[in-house]
Amino acid sequence: MPTYNSFEDLPVWKSAKELAILIYKITSRGNFSRDSGLRDQIQRAAVSVSSNIAEGFERGTKQELIQFLYIARGSCGELRSQLFIARDIGYFDSKEFDGLYNGAKKVSKQISGFIEYLRTAHILGQKFHDRRSQEAKQFLEELERIKKK
């Protein structure tokens, strides 16, 4: 697995962002745009997926990233549920529904795969590396002070 330096590099975040953009485009037209309750809820759920992936990554530990990935996956489930409601109300046709639903399922599977990878990977997260770097720097500074004596 490649090394990712920012959440923007993560394929799962990119997929979630694209899904959110598509949700916003579809919910901004016709009768859907006038249903502020469902429109706002489905938009929030869609944005929550990519936002939680980003927040988890930025937290800097593997455990926190996994925790936020579970939250993102939950929001993906919420989004899929809302898609059924919107379809049944008639806000979009079955072809649009299929595209959105399959996109949400794809993101869910990507999140699940990323969680499984992280659970078995021997990586520690940025906070650990930052702390180790700070400890190494302090150790080297102490060595320099000892040498000067």
C-alpha cells in the first residue's frame, strides 16, 4: 500500500467527495431542491462521509482514523437509506438511484477495505512518528551537550 501524506491523497476520500458533489447536484434541482428537510439531511450525510475520513486522517493515530472510518461508513449507510426514500417519493428515477446507490455501496466497501487494512497493518500514525522525532531530537541535543562538557 502506498504512503499517503494527506487525506486528499486517499482514494476512498476522493470517491466520497465525488459522491457528495453528485448528491449536491441532484438535490439542487426540481422538487428535490424544494424539500429542505430531506435535501438538507441527504446532503449532510453525503458530506459527512468525506469529512469523517478527512478528520480521522488528520487526528494522527491509526486508532482514531479507524474510529472515524466507522463513522464515515455509518454515514454512508444513512445516505443509502435516504436514497431509497428520495426514489420512492419520485425525486429521481431508478437509473439515477442505481448510480447513486452503487456509488454509495462502492464507498462503503472502500471504507471497509481500508479499515481491514489498517487493523492488520503495522503502522502507528503520524502522532507516534512526531513524538518519536521529538524524542530523537531531544536525545541528539543531549548528546551534543554531553560532548561539549
